[in-house]
Amino acid sequence: MCTTTLYQYSSTEISFQLKCGHCGEITQKETYVSLVETVPLPIGKGHTHLVQKCKFCGRDGTITMITGRGRPLTHADSEAAKSAPLMLFECRGFEPLDYVFRGEWEAKSLEGTKFEGIDLSGDEFAEYDEKGECPVMVSKPSATFNVVR
Ligand SMILES: [Zn+2]
């Protein structure tokens, strides 16, 4: 029996709650950013992935996703109970809080079979890799935000 599987994550849709860096107000609804949806920066030139106004103090904040700095979670990571940096964000005016597992994820078995459109909102994904003849499973995903300088 094949005991474990490699799973590889990639996601371009990220959901979280935001805390205002000015007054500390926490957004009621989760905020969603996507790599494919950009908006112009409120001040200056360039684009960002989210411009949001704090409902309490009215200040604007932006969240920009920076590509090329993240990597998928590997089998070795999960064996060692380590996390992988999936995406880097430049946050101005807001601090991201609870990450919400929404959107579609991808996993790859150790045999290389790809599984797409995985929904992790239910905390668990289980499939069977016919080619590799082993179960593919993702369970109890967790996420944290770490500050990089
Ligand atoms: Zn505020």
C-alpha cells in the first residue's frame, strides 16, 4: 500500500479578513483577492489587487499580491509539519487576519497525477490516484501570515 502522497498547492484566489492598520477595525465579511483582478492604485501609478476603505475610519488600504516569491507545499513539508510560503502580499493600511480556505486548489500525487479544482472549505479532500494506485488526501489545512522585511 502506498502510504503517503505529495500534495502541491497553488492558488490564485485568496480570502482573508482584514484589520485596519489605523483604527484596528476588523472587516465583518471576508475579503477576496485574485491575481487576475487588478485595480489602479488610488495614489500614484501602477496596479494593485485590492483597494478597500475601512468602514470605521474611512482610510483606504491596499493589498498587492507579489508573484514569484511563493512555492507549493511539498510532501516533505507536510511530513515535517512545516508550512510553505504560498504567496507574498504587500499590505498598506490593512493587516491580513484569518485566512479562509476558499477557491480552487491543485494537488499532485507522488506519481505525478494532478487533481484540480479541489475545494478545501470542508477541511478535507480525499481521492484515489488510479495510475499511482495510492490515496491522495489533504486534511485539516491551516494557514498563518508571517511578516517579511
Ligand atoms: Zn480604520
